[in-house]
Amino acid sequence: MTSPSPTPILTLDRVSKHFAGHTAVDELSLSVPRGVIYGLLGPNGAGKTTTIRMIMNILEPDGGAVEVFGEPDGGRAHSERIGYLPEERGLYRKMRVLDVLVFLGEMKGIDRRRARQQAEGWLERLGLGQWRLRRVDDLSKGMQQKVQFISTVLHDPDLLILDEPFSGLDPVNAQVMKDTVLELRSRGKTILFSTHIMEQAEKLCEQLCIIARGRKLVDGALSDIKRTRSGHHLVIGFDGSLGGAAQVFADKELVSKVDNYGQYAELELAAGADPQQILQRLVTSGARLSKFELQEPSLNKIFIDLVGPEAVRA
Amino acid sequence: MHKIWAVIRREFVERIRTRWFWIGALLGPLLFGVILFLSMQLGQGGVQTIVVVDGTTTPVGERITQQLDRTGSVRAVRIPAGSGVIDSLTTEVRAKRLDGFLVVTDATIDSGNAEYRGSNVFAGKTALQHPVEEALTAVRLERAGVDPRVVARARMPVRLETQKISRGETTQESAEQSFSLAYFMGIILYTAILLYGINVMSSVLEEKTTHIVEVLVSSLRPFELMLGKVLGVGAVSIFQFLIWGVAGRFLLTRRAGPLTPSEVGGSAEVFQVPHVSGATFALFIAYFLGGFLLYSAMFAAVGAMSSTEQEARQAQQPVAWMLVLSFVSMFALLNDPNSALAVTLSLVPFSAPIAMPVRWAAGSLPGYEIGLSLGILVMSIVGVTWIAARIYRVGILMTGKRPNLRELVRWVRTV
């Protein structure tokens, strides 16, 4: 993948939002480079949606500044260049599919004729061509999801902001969504999406920001984040005999955390511990190993370590 | 601006595309026709069949019976008084074969006392009072030796030509026309403001419950969205009026032919085809738009603060009640359009949209009162819309329980 261009398409500078009784977003700063897929990750209730709503001017920040396309006013002024898919999605149920899309295109700021052309093109492309004059009500839920997605991209935006885009999608539509996102990315568009599903983020994101309780825990390129956290993560596969593995894993001098599956274990090395020493002790204790690998941690692992198991369960 | 226009167009096009719009547009005039017809029927009370129980020894009973028959609204039959007559007639009335019976005796001529028994004594009294008086007067005069022809000439009815002096010019408007015009303007204003206000509310609610509002306010300001919505629904209402106006004109010109006032007996004349002047029409439209803007802003706020249809139905009650009260007070206004109550109601912005046009139609009004009333109304629209827009802005993104008054105040205060 190409390296991101230096001028960010979106920056947040110490943005805060308080609601009655609690702080939803607390001095959050981040910057999204042009032309990347950027993940805004966090457990439920971390402040992802609030952050996105502030970017889109749906909510006004109590403090801090949002800059979109290098300008201090938020997303609303640039709606023609931004495609926004909120987490809670809906359409006018009684309108015809094509009319809804043309109207939503007009809302973004493109004229009716272009909106119609684009909408018809996308409907054909996603296999909904013959449904365009039907009422939204008549469509299945999966088809409605496609229409919602079309409404996000039909004005050919430079920046896509997708709030939990995969939630509630059936596998087929999830695939369509993923393919389209990648295709847009290859055409130089920037995609910011929020999710709490790390497996997805790990496959798609180049850059990311993890937040919890409204605060940023880490941000940057996924590869950098992984690199700085590698060398501590050890994956061990057993070939039948475990030997004295249990005692070795219990040694706090060597291992700080263990995730033991019996024939497979993931270890977190204690500070200053030498993986070679663990290998030696395992072998001498009589364990037969099929795998012994120092790994980059999965994003899920990083996420859980950072956020804490409590927050994930929430 | 382009976006507001798109919102207006969507509201307009989607609404007039529905079957209900056209049913309303076509049935509306029909419904008003039915109301008109029923009002006539109520005023007239229909033809009553009664029996005159004649206990007189003179032709007075006969004269009364003839006089009653002549009104057209009563069919009278004379029966000589006798034992058991009252009882059998009472049975007839109970069996609904007879509306009632009038008992006259010789004493009636001098004392003026007669007795009527019937199923609907109010309707009976309304229909009987005048003809019976007429007959008795004639008999008394004749007894006093006055020539029946002199009596007839003396009793020549007065044809009172009424002309309303209004706005410095004399119009051809009769008292009855003024009344029915005021009455209909009141009904139409009340119905239309309520109906289209609730339309705005459900439109807001639809966008909120489908969450589509989030996409919308990411590309235009909440106020612009609310404005577009109100104007779009307002345009539908004006369109509806146009259809009604054209249809009504058509129906009334058809009707005016065969049904001249002389054929419509008695109180039916209350509902005459009113003469609608340009000024009246302008005033009607001005107050309709004012009332609609004022109320639909409030209805929009109600829609925004509710999460379900049910909640909205409850929350709209205070708003709807203000309208209902204005409507109900219309009847007091019609009685005395220049009372202190009437003046107050036409200045208070929440009742002015109904009260002022009603007063205007019922009697003449000083120009400064209209100016003052419109001024207050416009200022209130600005103020109420400002508050409603702030509630709307916060409300459309809120889920969960409906806010109480204190929370609403906080919503209005948030920057």
C-alpha cells in the first residue's frame, strides 16, 4: 500500500463532549491521513459515535477543534465531499427507492440529474435495478442495507465516514461493503470507520485510533503499533506431551500472562524475560513442541490489553 | 438554499402522491356540504306532524290549524276535544307516529295560554309559537270588529334588507351571510391548522424513528430541515385550499340556481352562500399562514421530543388544546364580536388565527386592531419558532424517555 500523503484530511484537536452527568469524549486528538482506511476502535460506549457526530456537525463539541479538508468548519459544510453512514440506519419507508436516493443525493449537495444517474448506476451494480421504482417497504432488509450504502457513496465523496458499517449486515452484504470500501480506497478515497470488531479492523485498517471512555489509548499506523508491541508475545504449540509446561507458565519471572488452550498457548513475556530460557525449560521438562514462535500480537490482543477485559465485556 | 428547496419538494410531492391527499381534497368539500346540509336540517327541524286538539266553540281552532299548515314546516290535523283524546294522542306520540299535539280552548284567545305536548318540545315550540300567535292576533282583531282585509294589510310582513357597513363600504352581504362566513372560516381554520400541524409532527417523527434525520442533519442545519418541512407541508395545505376553492365555487354555483332563499324556509337562511371579498380572502390566508406557522413549529418540537407515535399523541395535547379552546370560543365571538373577550382572543397569538378572521367576518373591525394582532402574531411566530427549533435540534437525536419541562428548558438553553 502507498504511504499516506502528509496533509491530513481530517484532524481532531483536543475535542471534548460532555453530556449531563458524564464525559463522552475527553480531549481527543487524532489525524486521518489522506487516502487510507482509518479505524476508530473502541468498546461500546467508548465515544466513537459521539466523535463521529462531532465530525459531522451533528453535535457541537464543548471544546477543541475539528478540521475537515484543512478547514476549521466541520463536515456539514463539506457534505458534498463526505459520505456518512450512521450506525442507526433508516430510509423513508413509503418512498420509492430511486426517489429516496435522489433526495439524499440532493441533501449532499449534488443536483437531481446527477443524483439520478449515479443512483441508477449503483442500483444496477448492486443488483437492485429492477427495484428502483418499488417502495422501500417492499425491499428485504438486506436490500435496504444496500440502498443505505448507495446513499452514502452516490455523490462520489472523497471521505467516507462509516459508523459500525458491518453491524447488522448479512454475510453477503458485508462482503459487498468490504469490496466497495477497498475499491474506493484504491481510487484514492479516504475511509474512516468505527468498529468494535477487531478482526475486521485488523484486515482493513492501515491507520487506527483506539479509544475507551472517551480517551485515546493509542493511535498511528497498525504496523507501527504492532511492532512496538511485538517481541513479548509467544505462541507455543504442543505435540502431545506437555511435560512441566504448567510450572514454567506459572513462573512470574518469565511469564506475565498466559492464555492456555491445552495443546496451544499464548504467553505474554515478563519484562526482561528471555524467550530462549522458556524454550530450554520447556524442553528439559519433557514437553514436546510443534511450534515455538515469537509473534506480533493480534489487534484483538492489543485492544484487550489496552482497554482491559472489563470494558470489552460491556 | 438548494437543500431546503429539496426538503420542501419532497414533503410536497410525497404528500400529494398519497391516496389520502386526494380523498381529502375531493371529500373535503363534500363533507362541508354535508355539514351545511345538516345544519340546515337542524335549523329547520324537518316537517312535524301534529294534531290540534280543538276545545273551542269558535273557528279559532280551525284558524290555528290553517295557519300552522301554511308554514310548510308543520303538518297539522284538527281533532275536536273529547274524553280519551289526550290519552290516545299521548300513545301515538310515544309510538313516534306523531310529533306532538296542541291543546287550544276558548280561554286561549283571551289568556293566550295553550298547551303543547310532544316528543321534542323545543322543536315544537320553535315551530308553533309564531303561527299560533299570528292566528290568535287575527282572531282577536276580527273580534274587535276590524275588517279581515285591514288586518291582512296591517300584517304585511317587513322585508328587512340588511347591508353590512364594513371597511367604509357597503357590501351586499346579509347578516346571515356574515354569520355563515364567520362560521365556516372558523371551522376551516381550526381543521386545517390542526390537520397540517399534525402532519408536520408525524413527518418529524418519521425521520426521527427511522434515524434518517441523522444523515439529513449531517448535511443541512436542523433549522433548515425544520423550515423546509414546515414550508413543504404548508404548500400542500395551500394546494388543498386551491382544490377546495375551485371545487367549492363549482358546487355552490350549481347549487345557487334552484335553491333561492325564498324556497329555503325559516332559519335555513342562516346558511347562505357568503360573498367572499378579496380583503376577506387575504385576511383568511394571512391568518391561516400565521396560525399554521405558529402551531406547526410547536408540533415539530413535539414530534422531535417524542420517540413513538403514542408518546407524540400525548405530548401534542397541550398544543391541540390551545387550538380547540380558540375554536370553541368562536361561538362566544359570534355572539358579540366586539366584547372584551373577543378583542383579547384576537390579540393573543395562539387564538388570534381563528378569532380574528371570525370577528372580521362577523362585523367590522378597526384597522389598527388587525395591525396589532398581526404584529403580535408575527413576533410570536419568530419567538416560538426559535424555541421550537432549539428543542427540535436536540430532540431529533434523543432516544429514550420524553423530556420533562425542566429538561426542555435545558435543551432550549444549550448552545
